[in-house]
Amino acid sequence: MSKLENDRLLRALLRQPVDVTPVWMMRQAGRYLPEYRETRKKAGSFMKLCTNPELACEVTLQPLERFPLDAAILFSDILTVPDAMGLGLYFAEGEGPRFKNPLRDEKQIQALAVPDPETELRYVMDAVRTIRRELDGRVPLIGFSGSPWTLATYMVEGASSKDFSIIKAMMYERPELLDQLLDTVAESVTLYLNAQIKAGVQTVMIFDTWGGALTPSDYCRFSLKPMERIIHSLIRENDGRKVPVILFTKNGGQWLEAMTDTGADALGLDWTTDLADARRRVGNQVALQGNLDPSVLYASPQHIREQVAKVLASFGKGDGHVFNLGHGIHPGIPPDHAAAMIEAVQELSPPYHRV
Amino acid sequence: MSKLENDRLLRALLRQPVDVTPVWMMRQAGRYLPEYRETRKKAGSFMKLCTNPELACEVTLQPLERFPLDAAILFSDILTVPDAMGLGLYFAEGEGPRFKNPLRDEKQIQALAVPDPETELRYVMDAVRTIRRELDGRVPLIGFSGSPWTLATYMVEGASSKDFSIIKAMMYERPELLDQLLDTVAESVTLYLNAQIKAGVQTVMIFDTWGGALTPSDYCRFSLKPMERIIHSLIRENDGRKVPVILFTKNGGQWLEAMTDTGADALGLDWTTDLADARRRVGNQVALQGNLDPSVLYASPQHIREQVAKVLASFGKGDGHVFNLGHGIHPGIPPDHAAAMIEAVQELSPPYHRV
């Protein structure tokens, strides 16, 4: 493997000194880029794009051709694991993900098998290897998975849900059955992330999109604990460097203290939490990633720059900040607005660093 | 006016002693009740139901016929005020509210007039007077309005929104224009709530459904400040009693301290905040209302009872708790599950009170 030329992201995630705050964007390889839409059209469908390592590599690298980003993130979907478990992932146009075979009874849950990532999810590992080769050490590659709770919501509901009625009925009625489902999913995610790390990803992020829909005690039991078990079972070294783990619970701003105790190296934050407050609360235990409101990118470059300045100032001086949006970039954002954000981070952040 | 027979709600909102924790449900007059669906069918449409004082009274009282609730809440919609401003509210079946004339330019915003509640919103005041007469002092009547920020999101977006792209672009690009819109809406809401109080409501609640979509500083400026101005301009006495004000920002659990400083008597909480933590944070300044996850009501009566017990225990001993769901009751809930919740509150709460 080539030597890593730009290691700002890995350093910041471990709270080591950097010259400039590293920046990347959730969903940076996505629909807001015309070249992405082109490749997706060529692929024929979103799933065909995910499962074709050459095309997945192509879209992973597209934002790096345009912008001086400090990281690449594997192009994939959070629902590849349940798909590999036989649930039949598909995307209805304009509707979001759906499963052909959602889990609706105890037998289905007990029959679930943990997929072998190098066979059933081989296309993901091949994409990782291809991307690492093509990246050639320019920036680190981020791997990822959905959290067990988030995956379970889709697996049980069968689609995106507004109020999670089916899985919450299960949670309140049969909590031990939900524990069992989450155990199987957590084991699958552990193997999946470890396979990504063996294939070459240099840091991993766990996306807990729906943990914020729970009460504090249910969050601890059904979302945080399974993530904690995963973190404790991950391979933590690659190419002789530590593999940092980023934990992101959307709408999880009330639970940062508990998240800090999981062993994660960094917490992702959405924009509803002030970075200065968050930093006070987590102390020197973890780095923080975030948290520009993605809707800021609808404004003009001048106003984007002002809001970037506010985010940098709220974190303040010192190490341990990775600049990002607080959620994925919206499909309607003009690419030059993303460019304005990245440029602002790189121009305005050096005074916050000692090096 | 008849003497109020059951004043538990008003007492609890002012942190005065009660024998039993008062309980009501957001959207207690709603689609989960077959008798509501019947009346709505009779009315022809949701808007016709809202604008007909006799029918609005009928559905307001329906849940009280079934359940021993401690309050009635005016049946209306949060969007009646912008409708009275000429935006043309309508409901497309299964789609949520929409406006025929959303605000899309500066001229429209500057042309907005503050409606006179006793003329343009007379049907609401007539409903209040009718309901008070029919309630005949059994329980207090709650009036309400949407928050200025929440109303503004619908007025600018024209419908429910996932990411508030249009109003947030305005917020970041033209903050002073948004301030101006919020000023007009706040003035309208103030007159509207004061007219409700004069017509007979005994407590008012401000529903800030979308404040939780903002950053902490934007929340303070664009959602909290306009609500604070309203609270300071409200008539605070009716029938010789104080009219308590309840402030509810959905997903606002991170900002309780700031909400406490507005002069509100009580804060509504969704289920993502622990009541014991919230109580520690707000001290003796405000009462707390909430916060059972509405999805608990999908579970069986036995499990509902367990979860009610947890909510009561999390608030603990003492005054200043109003039991409620953390959001409106879902349309698919069986009415006997709501009954199980109310019964559990009334059976399990007396040990938490001194009287």
C-alpha cells in the first residue's frame, strides 16, 4: 500500500495536532453531482451501482476530483447487510429503501443467519480494495455500516417509517425478541466492518440514523449497547496505524456522555448540538465530527462562509475536530456551494490549530 | 360560568399540590376514535369540521365521554392563523396540510396583515364559547396555537417539509426578512391566543413542532424569542384564576434551560428526554408535561401500564407533573389502549403526591 499523503482525518479523529481542520461530507458521492447521476444512469439502478465494484469506486472518487476533501467514503448503502441476510433490498423510485421480506414473526428472526462478508458481501470488499488501489494513498478511506437498531427498524418495518409502530410494538411487547434480533445484526455488522478493515478501510463510522427516536433508556439498551459491543470487537489497526471509530446517532445530542463511554474515538453530531457545549460535555475523551446544517448549503457562498466560521468558532482552538455536515448533503445543492464550504474550512481553520 | 369541578390540570401546571397526576393526550380528539371519524364524515372535510363550532365542540367532548381525562383541548388546527391571513389552507387526502398561496417573495411578506381574531377567526372563538358552555365546569379547556417559527415553515414551504430548504435558505440569506415575517406572525398569534382566553380557554399551549430542526442559536433567535414575546403579551388571568402557559418544542430537549427563561409556566417534553434529568435542569421554575412515547400505545394494556409506571417514577415525588404523550396519539391506536394508559396514571400516581 502507498504511504498516506494526507492523514489529517486520522489525526483529528485521534485528537492529534493538524494544520487545517479536515473536512469531508456525508453523502459526498451522491445525487447533487451531475457526474454521479451520469454513472448511476449507466449502472441502471442504485443497487447495480452499489454491487459493481468498478462503478462504486468511480463514484467514490468523483467528489475528490472536484474538491480538496480530506477523505473518501466507500460508496455503498447502510442496508447491504440485511440484504445479504436475504431480506431483498430494493429501491422504488423516489420512495427510499424497501425490503421484499420484512421480519414479521419470531421464526423469521430465529432463522436469520449471519452473512459471511467475503462471500455474500464480497462486492463491498472488492469495492474497498479497488478504491484503495485507485486512491493510491491520497486520503484515507472511510468504511461504514448502519447501527443494529437502525438496520433492525428497516428489517422489521420493511421500509422507512414515521413512527416505527411495528418495531416499537415489538420493543415494548417482546423486548427479549428484539434483543435477539439486535444480537444477530450486531454480530453481522462486526464481521462486516472487520472485513472492510481487512480489505483496507482506514477508519469506520457507525450510522445510527434512528437511535434518536427512542427514549433515553431504550436508546441505551436497544441502540447504544449493541454499538458498544461492536466497537469492542473491531480490529483496531491497519497498515500499522490505529483505525478510529466514529459513532453518529442522529438526534442523539442529549446522550453524548453515554456515547463517549462506548470506546468510540469520535462522535458525529448533527446541527442541533452546539460544538462548544458538546466539547465541554465529552472532555478529552473523544473527537467531534460535524456539524453544519446541510441546509446552509442552499444559501449563497458568502453566507455559507459565515456559517462555516460560526461552526469553527464554536469548536474553538485545539485538536479533535473534523468538519462535516450534520447529515448527508441534500440532492438539490449546487456543487459550487459544497466547494465554497470546503474552501471556507481550509481558509478559516488554520488559526485554530497550533502547528 | 360554572365553577371548575376538576382543577388538577391548572394546579399541576402551576406546581400546586394535587391528589392524582392530571392526564390528557395531545390529539385526544382525533382519528383513533370511531366517533370522531363519524363526525368528520358528517362534516365533509377536516376544514369544515374545524370551522363549524357545533361540530368542533362535539369532537372536543368525545374523548371526555369515553375517558376520565383531566382536560379538554379545543379542536382546531395549528394553521388557522395563516389561513386567516389569506394563504388558503387545504388538506389533500393522506398528505397533510398545504397552502394555496405560500409566501415566496418579499412583497408577499410585507403585505401580510394581522388578522382580527373575532372576525376572521370568529369560528374558533365561537367554538371556545360553545365548548365552555357544554363542558359546564367539568374540566378546564386548553387553547393553543402553533409557534411563529412552525407557522412560518408551513407558510413559506407551502406544505410539510423534510429539510425546510426554502425557509432555511431565507433564514441564512435574508435573516432580517424572516424576522419581519416572524414579527407579523407573533403579533397575530398573540391576538389569537388572547382572544381564546377572553372567549374562555383556561390555559394555553404553544406548539413548536419544528423548532427542533434548528441549530441552538437559530432556535433562540427564530423560534424561542418570538414565543417569549408572545408569552409576555398574554392575558394571564381568567375567571379570577391564573392562565398557565405551556411551551412545547418537539425535539427541544437540549434547550430546556432557555425555554424555562421565557416566562412559560410549564414545558412539554417529548420522550427523548428523561423527566428526572429535565426536572434537575429546570429546578422549581416550571412544571413538566409529558412524556410517554405515543408508540407505547401499540403494545398491550399490561405493557402500557409498565411504561406509564416508568414515566411516573422518572418524574418522581412532588408537584408539577402533567401526564401526557410526548406527541399526538397515532391514528391507529385502539381506544382501549388509551383507556389503559389513563387508568394506569390514575391508579399509580397517588403515592407520588402528598395530599
